[in-house]
Amino acid sequence: MQADGPRACRFGRRWYLNNESWHPSVPPFGEMKCILCWCVSGETHCQRQECPPAACASPARRDNPCCAKCRAPDAPPDPREKVHDARAEAWSH
């Protein structure tokens, strides 16, 4: 028996319609804003946001938590940067 239309995708405990996109939720970290998933005919595809390389020694993630940018020389370090790095590391393993 063949389906009448494009199939939905199951990701975790949720179902997504064909061509629907979402940011996956990964326990215990929550929603991964730097990853985008989408459903194509019953198959889930996910991709991390691509970022241009930062041209400095210690980039910051202040404006965009997914991509590092060079901060002003007089700007103090942002304590949130370590949290984002830990989330990215956990997802990649």
C-alpha cells in the first residue's frame, strides 16, 4: 500500500510535516538554536549553522550565539560564551 502524499518525520517524541523545519531540542540542554532540521518525504535532515571564520585570537558570541565575531579590544569577556561552547560540544559528540 502506498501513501497518498509526502510522509511526515518523527524526531524525538514529535512529528513534523513534510517541508517543515525546526530547531531540535536535546536534553538536558534544550533547544539547539544553531542547528536546523527539516523534513523531506519522511526523512529528517539536520545541519549546524555555518559560520565564517573569525579573524581574531579570542572571538566573542555576543550578537549571534552560533557564530563567533571579534569583539572590540576594550569590551569585557561575556560569561555566556562558555555556556554556548559547552552546548555545541555536547551536540557534536
